[in-house]
Amino acid sequence: MPLQATSGAASYDAFGGGVPVVPNFIEDVFSTNLRLSDGTNTQAIVNNIDLSTKGGLVWSKPRAVAGENHILVDSARGLNKYLSSDLTSAQGTMGTPYVFNTNGFTSANGNFWANGVSLVDWTFRKAPKFFDVVTYSGSNSNQTISHNLGSAPGCIIIKNTTGTAGWAVYHRSLTNPNQYRLFLNTTAAEDNYGANFIYNVTSTSFDVAGGSGFINISGSSFVAYLFAHNAGGFGLTGTDNVISCGSFTTDGSAAATVNLGYEPQWILYRRIDTGSWLIADNMRGNTANASSNTNYLLANTSGAEANTTWLFPTATGFTGTNGITDTTFIYIAIRRGPMKVPTLGTSVFSPVARTGTGATANVTGVGFAPDFLISKNRTSSFQGLVVDKLRGSSQRIMPDATNAEDSQPDAVTAFLMDGISVGTDGTGAINYAGGGDTYITYFFRRATSFFDEVCYTGSSSTQTVTHNLGVAPELIIVKKRSGGTARGWAVYPNDPLKRLILNSNVAASFDASYWNDTAATSSVFTVASSDAVNGSGFTFVAYLFATTAGVSKVGSYTGNGSSQTINCGFTGGARFVLIKKSSGTGDWMVADSARGIVSGNDPYLELNNTNAEVTGEDWLDTDSTGFVVNEVSGSNANTNGATYIFLAIA
């Protein structure tokens, strides 16, 4: 008899000829997409989510235009029918607003929006323990509605599709979820139906009270959207949660801390007494920076996108609304992705070389939605630029200085699906026109085993900082973001007793006050008493890198004074190489394929200073397994007996 995995790790092979269980990841079932409508009926949105065979929901909303309704299209009702979460009206019919594909969907923008409208699309694919959508016919009697969520829903949203009625919401965190209800299209407080309304909610069905035009009345049709709660089912082991439906209560003195066990990328939340339904996501700007506003849309109105300082993601959840006393909020939160370990360097890293224009522009062709970038002026002596999505596009840190984080809204103005928008750039680090200044910008995507980012607050006492890299980081770069005494960039070189400084050429030194002589693990790293990594009350950012087979390599080598091949396990050579002499004085030299890693001379920049790029030295050569380093007196990247650390990306 064939052996078949029926429980436990979802990645089990079907030894003996059974059918293997395929792991699920959040990026397979959910996506936030930003776009401009093109006014046609054939705009393809590729998010690699199979809506055609699996089914699901696409929820779209114009961002900048007030008075434009939400549009919800799902596979259960038919793709020629749409609903608006801000309206009580029955579903509309209009040609085929969307076509669901195996890798996303095609939007018939001409049915709804003119050319050039800024839009956000949220895609929810039907999947056990994540999301389901069902339809049913109403009656005047209580009835049981079956579903395929595979777990008890944490939230159910029901709409009468053939009649005028509000969007009824069941949420597990309401005062009495069987009887109390909210409405998605209003700001009204939860109210008591006085009897069971939506009840007997199980992993296979739920009951609806008869005779209600909101959820169950004869002659009407209904659609129900079901959201799971902490049901597992995802990741290589099949035990990871990707969606949570919960609540938090504020006390007016400090922001409530919500522990999800993961960093969220999308949150729908509202007060249960009175208030709007806010939708925030990390693509439109939901940052961990208390000085940056969260961009939100309201599910219950047709208003344009607005912003406020209401909610901040953390590595394990989020901090909730502050300043409101004894108020309970409910939420639906979805885990940040990707969860898959990357197999191609091009899916997580891209170097882009360009000439500055001094005018607003989009820098595209990255190949993915970037989370983090480092930019350097190649031509002139300007300080470098470090910007990331988690802190906010306007928040700059300079890799070659000790300065705290500051706001530079004219440098990077937004993160896009395939790059960034840049402004006139008074910093000179990414788009200054100058005398034809040229730039290199390195784009990184956060991904399991490759790269992660964490923002945290220091305590001055030894503490662990949670991360989501999934493996033990081998290179950690930490910067103090807020005021007090300016501090340099502390670097953990895969040795808990040593530290390097990114903005300096000094050798590695022994200092337990940085990492507490405690090795980083697959879930946390440790910071000790040093003000540079853990000053009390100050904010910090940490960038974490690890070796990913065939994609990246964090390592070290000992110089031989001539030439040597550094085997990184690649097949097509390195496209990015960062090298630092750790045993003595040496700059943080960086080379890339966009500027040229060739058999001859290779230009390099130094992250620790403002110098223009150095050319005319054959210090680095290509090799299919990684790279070749040569000893040249200018760069001294292979001095005999010296020790070096490096980060290489294929």
C-alpha cells in the first residue's frame, strides 16, 4: 500500500507512489497590486495567483479619486457581476469587468475607470484555511450554509446580491459573535440582533437566521466571504498561520501591541463602537516609522486615500491606535510574504545603473516590487542613500555617515510594483542632474533565507530581537535611527564577539556589548548594552542577510596575495559582490554586473565614504561559481594572510 502523508509536514513526499502534499504559501493566495488604469478592456495584472482554476475575489479601489466606489468581483457570482462595499445596492452587471487567469487577472478598466486612474487591487484566492467565497439562496427559515474553508471562519461578510441591503459582518471578537453584528458599509456600532444571527460557525458550515434581508430572506440571493483565523495550513511544515481575525483594546496612554506571530502586509480594522473600516497595506505605505503616516482607504466610503499615524507593523504583529481610551478594535490581518525560499537571484536582487535627470521619474525594470535599496552617485562626491519600504520611502539613512534617519521627500517618493519613483533629489544620491551624474541603485526584496528587515526600540538591557528570515542570519547591519548621540552602522559578521562598522574602514574588533557573545538564530538576534544597537528608547533598523543556495552567499576568505576563486555555489556567476577586510583597515568595496564584473578592469564604489567610483583596476573577475578576487594595490582585496568577509548575490 502506498505511503501518503496525511498530517504533519505539508512538504512530505508521497513515498511509495501516493500523491504528494504541496506546500501553500501566502504569495500563492494573496496579493496587493498597484497600477494605473489604461482605459482599455485588456489590462493584465500578473501576480502569479491562480484565480482561473481555484477561484477567488478581486477587490479594487481608486486611490486618489474621491467618489469612486469599491469594486468586488468573485468567481462564485460570475465575473460579469460586481458589488461595492460602500453601497447597499444589489450587484451590478457590466460585460465582463474581469477575466480570471492562472497567473492573475485581466481588468476591463474601460468599464469603470478612465485612463490614468491610480488603483489598488487586493486578490484573495480561495484556499483552505485562508479564504472562501460561497453563494446561496435566501429563505424565511434558518438554514445551514456549507463552505470549504477547512477551519472555523474568524470573519464572515455577507451581502444580499439581488436586493438592497447592507453588508452584514460576523466577527469572532464581537461582544457576542452569534448575535452581535456590524455592517461593512456603515460606521454604526455593533448591535444586538436579539437572537442568533450568524451562528454555529464550524469548519464546514455556518447557520443564518431566517427572514433577514441582510443574510437570509426568501427571493434573494446572497454571497458570503469567509476569512480564516490562525488555522495554520501554510509554509513547508503546513503549520504557519497566514491570516488572523482578532481584537485589541486601547487604554489611551500607550499603543496596544498585537502579537500575530508574523509581520502583516494587509489589515482591515475598525472600532466596534463607531467608526470607519480602514484598510492598510504595505504596498501603499504602512510603515514602522512613527513619524510616517499610514495610507488607508475606507471600505465603507468612496473617498480617496488618506493617511494618519494609526498603525505600525512589527516583526510579530502591529501596534494599534493610541490616544483612545478603553476602545476595542477588531481586525483581519494577513501575513507578509513571500514565504518561499527564492531560487533565482533575479527574483530578489537587481542592480540598476542610470543617469540622473533632476526631474521626477519612475525607475523601473527591477523585475519585482523592491523592499530596500542602496543608491550611490558614481560620478560625484555625494553621500549614499539607504531607503526601505518598512521605514517609509521618504526616510533616508546615509551608509557613509553616523547621522540619524531624516526625511528626504524629494529623493525616493514611492515604491512601485517594478521599481520606485524619484523626485528632483537635492541629496545627489539617486537622481541629481549635475553634470550628467550617473548612479547605481541596488534593489532588494525581502524573502525567506535571503534578506529580512526589522525595526525595533532599544532598551539598553540585553534583549532579543525577533526576525522573519527563517534561518540564522550570517550578516546583520544595524543603524540607530533616532536622536541622542549619533552612532555608526554596527555590523555582525557572523561572529557574536566581533563587530564591524559600515561607515568606517576599521578592522573587526571584539566587543560583547554589541551582540552579547550570543549567536543569532533562525528567529532572533541579540543586542547588548551598546548605544549603537540598543540605546534605551531609541529606534533602530536591522538588515539581515543569509546564504541561500544558488542565490546568495555570505562568507569569508583568507587572501593569498595573487588570485583566487571564491566558490559561492552559483551557476552563472555573481551579479553583486560586497567585500570588507575584517582583519585590518579596508573599505567596504562593492561591485556589480550593471557597471561591470568582467575579465578586465572592474569599477567599484566604497559604501563607507562619499568617493566617486574607482576604475582602472582589475581587482575582480568573473567565475561561474561566484567570483575571482585579485590582489591589486589600490583595492587590496586579496592581501596575503588577510581575512575578508563578503556578500555575493547571483
